[in-house]
Amino acid sequence: MIKLDVELYPKRIGNRNQWLLPVQGIMRLVQENNYAECYKRLEKTLEVVEVLEKARESAGLSF
């Protein structure tokens, strides 16, 4: 079983638990060998992160 160490999340993202549910869902798919759905979710996650990164840059925020 894969266990997620929540402490690995960077503190800079605010509520670090905001990524917990999506990551757990992807981990469940991997454990179930449902790689097609896993790749779909990973792609969607990448799209969301790209939007968030562009918004951060647009706002002039840096870490």
C-alpha cells in the first residue's frame, strides 16, 4: 500500500491538505491498475497547476 506523507507538502501552498484528496484518488487508481483514468487525472492536475502558476506569476507572487 502506498502511504502519503502529508509533511512532504511545501508549507507555502497554504492549506497543504488541499492536494490530499486528488493525490489519494490518483494513488487509488494506480493501486487498482486503472492507468487510463490515472493518466487522465494526472493530465487534468497538470492543467490546473499550470493555470494556478500563471495566475501566481500574473499577480507578481514569487516563492
